[in-house]
Amino acid sequence: MTPNPKERGTGGRDGVRWEEHPLYGPIPHSPAGYDLTFQPDLPSGAVRGDPSRQRGFCPHCRPPRYFYVDQELRCRACGTAFVWPAERQRHWYEVLGLSVAGGPPASCPECRRERRTARALGQRLARAADDLRAHPEDVRALLEFAAATAEHALRTGTGDPARGIAAARKAARLDPGAVTAHFWEAMCHDAAGRTERAADCYRRFVRLARTRRTRSLREPLEHARRRLAEPRPAEDR
């Protein structure tokens, strides 16, 4: 729909005004509001919008998203420049139903993934803590709490690795066959920066686990051997 130059500005046919928009160019506006069927010319790489599926725009002061173009943004968390793709914008506003009045994402995809991961790890740790409170002598609950503590502390840098160490040691006392207790104790020591103590636990775990043909031990064994092969800095005293 191409505007008639005579209809730009005030007045115009059927009270339609043509407003100049920095992204869409001239767009029609009438006393009833913005024309939701209007389709401006698409620039290269743009994705056509469907205003009928959008919410949050004002009929008189905030037009709908007639089309979307890639936007270059900067992450508030890490400062990295990133692109918010046009197709992703359309998904936000026309599939997820987010308000078009809302701003673009403040964080880059990597920081958002880290935040989601940290939230999931925190929820796992909370569930493990609840289970351990209900079953303080249960080896499975002790191992899960030690594992959740280690992974949360290593990924987020927060938490109390000492509690995970205590849970792992208790599991090993209750069941000497629970060899993963030594692995999770090692991981908790790693999270606390106790590299020598972690190495001792890794060596104990490898010694006990290497004769077992259990698929679930394969990945922990690989991790333990990799950590033992790495040069270790002097431990903080």
C-alpha cells in the first residue's frame, strides 16, 4: 500500500493520516487506530509481521510490528555484542505472546543459558536437600545431595561444598560399595579449591571403580583421570 503524497500529514481520505516511522516508513493511521492489514515494503532480510497475533501495541501511539529485522544488541551482563534475529523476534511476539511494548532481551544467549542452568541446578539442590532432610541415613539421598552440591558450586561459584563433602563421606561409611561417594567428594573439594584433597579422592575413586564394568561409571572415570592428568596449582592455605 503506497501512500498518496497528498494524503500525508493531517486530513486525508477517510481521515487517514500517513505518519513517518523510522523503521517502516510512512504508515497509515486513522481515528480508529493503525491499520493492522497494512503491509509496508520489506527491506532485505526482514520477516513479515502479523499484527493480528500481537498484543501490547497502542492503536494510536505505538504501532504494531509490521515486520522484523535483525537487531544488534549488547549484553548487560558480559558486554558482548550479539544479534537478536528477526525470526526470533517474531517468535517472541506472535508465538509466545509477549507484549510488543516490552524491550529486547538484555542478555546474550550464552548468559541466558547460564542463568537457566544456574536456576535448574539451584532447584535440583533444593530438592536434594529436602530429600536428605527426610531420609538422613539413605545412601542414595546422600549421594544425590553431594552431587547436586558439587555441580551447583562448580557451575555458579556459590554454595557450601563442605556440606557435600560431609554427605559423600557419610555415604561411603554407610555403604563402602558406593564408590561414587569418593568422586563427588573430589568434585566438592575441587569446587572449594582444595586441589590436593580432590586429587586424593579422585585416585581413591579410580582405584575402586576401574575394576567395575558399570556404564554409569564411565564418564566419572574419564573425568577423574583427566583431572589427575592436569597440572595442579599449589593449594591455597
